[in-house]
Amino acid sequence: MIDQDTLALFPLWYVAFLLSLTCHEAAHAVAAKWGGDLTAYYSGQVTLNPLPHIQREMFGTIAVPAVTFLLNGWMLGWGSAPYDPFWEQRHPKRAAWMALAGPAANFVLVILSAILIHGGLAMGVFKIPDGLGPFVQVVAGATPLADGFASFISLMFSLNLLLGCFNLLPVAPLDGHSVVGLFLPEDTHLRWLAFVREPMPSMIGLVAAWQFFGYLFDPIYIGALRLLYFGSKFL
């Protein structure tokens, strides 16, 4: 179980998680609408209001994040944006762009967080911590409000980098299994989707992703920190 100091961060964690998930799923829905599939639009998913996304996946947006945080001190969860599978069959490239839109939204949030971190450092509100953990990139130390904002921006940077990278893994039901279609002929892409969505390949892929993602993400995370603090002697 987590300690009291970590438990006090639950509200910040949940707001960061819910904002990240909402932007991810809304991006899917917007891209699908632009591509001609109005399924998510009619389901109310083309919005940054988190409530429609929570109502669609209450287990993945409420129960799982709370349990994983209480057990581990970090949050895991999921949402979903509906789409028309017949639209995907007719327009696999558009569906691939729709799949890419979710992780792309996460990477945009990473960039925005980095801009805010650099802005805070430039104004002297933030400072680089003595040691960088997986979810701490900047600290404040001036006021409780500044401390909370520094923690929130740090969470947004790390969490969205993790979500964006994890969702690009080419296994179902992660977004990457469809994004692959941007680099394949359409008939090959459709055969790939049929294969990777079978229960056995999907299960094996998810287990492998869970087991090995840390080895893939560590160098990405270190590289992102080097870019974040480019020009400093910290790393």
C-alpha cells in the first residue's frame, strides 16, 4: 500500500489522468469525424468534457485508476471512442489516422507541459529537483499552490509520454495495431487487423507489451528528459 504523502497526490493524479484520457479519446473521435465516421460524434465523444468518456467506460476511468493508485502509487486505466467497423473496412487508411490521433494528442500534452516547465524555470517559479523520479521533472518550493502546479505539470509530462508510447505498440487493442496500416498496402493492412484482433494474438501481444514495455520506455524517457533540460548540466 502507498504512504500518506503519495495518497495526498491522488487528486492531482486523477485530474492529470482524466485530462490525458479525455484528450486522447476526443482526438480519436474528432479524427474519425473528419474521416467520415460519425459514430463517436453521435455518442458525444467529440468533447473535452470528461463526463461522456467516463459514462462510456466507468470501470476503466474510475475503478481501475483508483485501485491501481492505491496499490502502486500510479494510475492505470482506459477509455474508448466507438467507431464503425464497416467504415474501417472501406477506409483503412482513415481508420489508421484515427488511431494515431489519440497518441498524438498525448504527445501534444507532453510538449505543452515542457513549455510550461521551461516557462516556470525561466521565471524562477520552478527549479530542477536534486533527483528525477519517473513522475517528477520540476519542483517549486515557494508556496503550496506552486508546489501543486509543479507536481501536476510533472505528472502531465510523464503520464502523457508513457500513454502515447504505450498506445503505439502494435498489439490489439492498443492504437498501434491500427497505426501500422499507414505503412502497409490496404489489403495487407486489413489482413493484419483480422489476424492481430484474434483472441490469442491479442492476449499474447498484451502480455508481451506489459512485460517488456519498461525496457522500451526507459531510453525514451531518458531521451525526453535530455531534450527537456537541453543545455543544462543536469543529465
